[in-house]
Amino acid sequence: MNRPSEKIVIRDNTVRGGAAGITIGSETSGGIRDVEAYLIHVPRPVPAGILFKSASTRGGTIETIAIHDVDMQGVATPISVTLNWNPSYSYAKMP
């Protein structure tokens, strides 16, 4: 928590299952910045091609994200933004 995620490169991946081809979040409290994702292949249907997720209590920012050269097959929702992700988990009290 509250630690930045930055200067991340995701490249030349084949995604065959999961929630999305690429997911940014859900932990955003330290911010996410300077991410590049490319040459991503999603040959099977997944719920979302590119998924951004967080919760309003987490804070932080997401900035300078470059996503290109993504091949999705049978993906119903190419881009999804969910800012109330998993409320029972996201709004739990920290010890």
C-alpha cells in the first residue's frame, strides 16, 4: 500500500485466461505511472481486453500509460474501467 508502481514494460505476452488481457490496478494508493504494454495477444475470450480497476478509497493516480499493438479475439469488452472494484474487499478496514 502507498508505494508507487512505475517504469513498467509488459511486452510480447500471450494471455489465455483471466479477468483481462492487461489489468492496471486494483492497488492504486501509491500511484501507477510510466507503463508501456505492447505485442499482447489474447487468442481466447476473456471478460475484458484492457481493464483499469480501483476503488474510491484507495486514492492515487494512474498516468502516462501507453498500450499498443494488442490483438484480441472474441473479447466482448475491449476496454473496461471499474472504480468500485470488489467493494467488500476494497472497503475493508486495515488493522
